[in-house]
Amino acid sequence: MKKIIFASLMLAAAVCFSGCGSKVKKDGEVSSDTAETEAVTESETDEPLATERERNIVSTEEYDYEVVDGGVIITSYKGKDSNVEIPAEIDGTPVTEVGFYAFEAKPDLVSVALPESVTVIGEGAFADCQKLADINLPSGLKEIECGAFAGCISLTELTIPAEVTRIQQQAFTACTGMRTLTILSQDLKYEGWGLEELPDITVFAPEGSAAAEWAGAMGKYAVY
């Protein structure tokens, strides 16, 4: 089983790196999301001038984070608690994103309580948290990025709020324990989340919704 999960995670990583940009985790190497500066050139966008953002990582006992556009992005969780409640604010600023691989491979993490202020769960945010069994997704959540929950083998059910507009590829790859995924949105499209490899999962979705159509085509659909 471990070999199967590892192979699936390696596949997810390869897809994420090719589909979500060139990125390297936590070891100080340069990447498009983790470099000390971030730049967008004219050739990459329609903007006439390059833009650049200096990163300013703040470190506390439990978290590393940065403040971007008036919101806190958690870049790393440094604690060892099994049950984590992420604060709604840090130093008076709302927490809006769980960032790039922020909780990756925390071996003792069992549950996470996300505040309603969170709108993005970043790439690989909870990847390979093999004991994670309980996490709430806030009603205002907008996006779940590539591989966010890949390898969370103890996660058995999840409800995707109606405000989520996109879930990126391989978000649930190797979530072998998942049995129920409830989609509240009428319009959410499927973008290779990894459900194909989960034979025991049932997707609950509104009748006539986009999720009902694609889950039905997979043979995994049930109306709620």
C-alpha cells in the first residue's frame, strides 16, 4: 500500500510542477512562488511593464507567514500539535490563505480547523498528512490548488463549499480512504482531481449541476 501511495504522490508532484509552475519546496532553492522576489515579465502577461514583489516572511513560534494584499498567507506550520486551530487573524490581519506546502507531511496532524477568512488552500498545503481525518472548508473558500490534499489517506469525507470556483489537478490524488465528496456548487468543473483512482468514493452533488454530470460520467454520482 505504501508503495502505491508513494507512486501516486510522485505522479501528483510531477503533474503539479508541470501544471502549476516550476516550484521547489522549503529548502531555499529558487522557484516562482518561493523566491525572495517574484516577477512577471511582459512576455508572460499582457501587462506592458514587469511587476515585482519583495517577500517579507515573519516568523512566530507556530507559524511562518507573510502579508500580501491585506491578508496573511501561512507559509509554514512549525508546531507539533495533533489538533490545530488556525487563527482568524495574526497581529490583527486576517488569515486568507494556507500557503505552498505549509503543512506538508506532518505525521501527527489529525484535525485542522480553518477560519472563515481563508479563501485559498495552496498547492500541496496538506500533502502527505497521512493521519489527517478532519478538516472544515470555510464557506468563503474560492480555490483549492494543485495537490492540496494528495496522500491524505485518513480523510474519509469532505464538503466543497458553494463559493469554490476551482479545484486544481491532483488535489485528492492517493486519498485512498475517501468515501464521500459533497459538492455544493452548481458550476464547479472537474480538472483531474484524482478521483478516477478512488474506486470507493461517491460524489454527492445537486441534480442538474456540472458536478452531477461529470460524476455521473465516472459512475460515482449520487444526488443529495
